[in-house]
Amino acid sequence: MSGSIYGTHFKISTWGESHGKAVGVVIDGCPAGLSLCEEDIQKQLDRRKPGQSKFATHRAEEDTVEILSGIFEGKTTGTPISMLVHNKDQRSKDYGNIAYSYRPGHADYTFDEKYGIRDYRGGGRSSGRETIARVAAGAVASKILLELGIHVRAYTKAIGPVSIDNEDYDFSCIQDNPLNMPNRGKAQEAAEYVSECMAHYDSCGGIVECTAEHLPTGLGEPVFDKLDACLAKAIMSIGAVKGVEIGDGFEAAKSNGSKNNDPFRIHSDGSVFKTSNHAGGVLGGISDGSTLILRAAIKPTSSIFSTQQTITKDHEEIDIAIKGRHDPVIVPRAVVVVESMTAITLVDLLFANMYAKMESLKKLYER
Ligand SMILES: Cc1cc2nc3c(=O)[nH]c(=O)nc-3n(C[C@H](O)[C@H](O)[C@H](O)COP(=O)(O)O)c2cc1C
């Protein structure tokens, strides 16, 4: 089992290494009749592309996507959609010194322990480049969601100690700053903080927040495929993610039931709503119709340029000075990855929910 397949009804299978010929994805389970072209995918890939600012790795990749199958005359055909991106700017010799030693905080040691063989060039399969495949699949999932009026959006909530309060969000400026933060002043403050880390050959982490608006009630399959459980798995599977919160998350542990419970009310048209959303749109593992809110905690990039202690493959203690090109902060490039994994999970659970009730099945099949 290689663990490279995710989803049940909308199933993705990702493949490829950082310095191999290409990385890609096969999607099985996309309905026929969705308008889809390479630009739809490219737009999303361009949001995670390297080399776009001084806060991202300088690896110069265009990351141009090719769709190999599953589309005819601009529409999906219901057959597997296969997409790939060729790797072009590999500098494998930069990784020579990690062939025989392990980067602290990276996956080198555990891959060697598990498999006894490791593609050390650029981190192989444990590289951030693997997320290209997720973003390509996420672009398809987001298109399906948009057709259903569901809008998924992610952004940087915090970089290191610089965090934006909810009431200070200005979503109009997310794309104007390289850190993808919804507040110009905080983006500037965060940029200064990252620059300071870089000057000390160090890195930093932060928090990505993601919301999904206009979700219907009913998504999530108790008990093991609850909406929050599936999201936690999807987001935790992204390299460098160390924590996932839904709604108030860890803050809820400090609250009281009287504050944390979201009261139910009825609109004049008879529809149900909650007057608060501490639960982040999920009750009992099932979407409750309010906005889904999740946050991912992203650790500081492990590949830093200051000298660190480590061991060789032969278990000899050494000092290592890492070369290669690395993101000083992963957070801004992970924004679209978190958004993509959320979209893929929601589509999978939307499909699963279609046969939760006999009346839904009858609507589909009754003659
Ligand atoms: C978009 C993205 C870019 C990344 N870029 C780097 C990088 O330049 N250097 C690095 O050491 N790790 C990078 N990572 C993180 C590693 O992939 C990750 O730390 C590694 O696989 C070990 O997994 P773990 O941190 O989950 O334990 C990146 C991750 C993502 C999602």
C-alpha cells in the first residue's frame, strides 16, 4: 500500500517525485458534463508556483499542466481525468549532501527506516512538489462546488507571531501581497518578520484558515467518515501541517457550554439558522448549513541554511549545512493546497450524501 489514493466517490491518486520526470494525478469519479479546460487548472497551480516572491523557493518552474484524458470537446466525459506537470528546473546535485545524511525535521530518516531506499533528490515524494497533484485535482473539485453554489476560500491567518483578528479581515487584498494575508498592515508586518528570519538563516510557520460558504446540511458519514474527521485527515496529509482545528477548535476547551453552544433560531421564511458558529459548521460530524471554518497549523520549513546537528546513514554524528532552494515560510504556498484538499473532501462527501435517504434515490431513479 503506498497511501497515495484519497477519497471514496471522488477518488484521487497522486504520483511523482520532486526531481523525477513529472508529477501528476488521476481523478476517478468526476461526473460527465463539467466544463473543464487546462486554464481552469493552471489558474490554481499558478497560486502555488515557486519563485513568485522572495518568500518562496527560487526553483524556476512554470508548472504548466497537461490534461491527458477524460475531457472531450471541453467537457468531462465521466472517465478518469489524468493530469501531469513536467519537472524542469531540477538541480539534483544540490541534494548530494543529504544522500548519506538526514535533514533534521524532514522525512529523510523515516523514509530510509521504512523503505531502505530513498529518492533524496529534492525530498522525492516527501517534497512540497507532490502538492501540485492535489491542487490540480482541487481545481476540478472547486469547479464542481461552484456549479452547486458552494464557495471554498483559504488565506493566511498568521505568520509566526503576526496574526489577524477576524474583525480586521479585508478579503479584497489577499492576492495583493505575497503572503496571501487578508490585511495589508499585517501582511507588511509579517513580511518584515519573515525577512528577519531569513537574515538569520532561519524559517517560520503560521496558520492557514479555510472557509466553505453555502454548504448544504447533511455532509459527513457517521461514524468514521464524519465531515470533521475526513477534513482532519485530508489536511493533516499535507506535508508540514501539524494541527487542524474546526470552528473554535482548541479554544473551545477553555470555554463553557453556555458560550460554546450555537443557539438555533428560525428565519421568517421558516429556514433554520444559528446565531453563532463556534462549531465551525459541523455538528455530530455532519454539516449544519452554516459556514465551514477550519484552520491548519503549519510548522517552520525544516530545511534551513544554518548548520545543524544530525547523523549519517551509518549512524555517525555530523554537522550538516543544507543546500538547495527552499521556502523560508511554507504557509503562503500551502494556502491553495489547504483549499484544494478541503474542496476534494467536500465533493467526495457530497457524492456520498446522495443516497443517504430513499427519497433522494427515488428522485434520481423514479420513472
Ligand atoms: C507547498 C509546500 C512547500 C514546501 N516546501 C518545502 C521546502 O522548500 N523545504 C522543506 O524542507 N520543506 C518543504 N515543505 C514541507 C515538507 O514537504 C515536509 O516538511 C516534509 O515532507 C516532512 O513532513 P512533515 O513536516 O509533515 O513531518 C513544503 C510543504 C508544502 C505543502
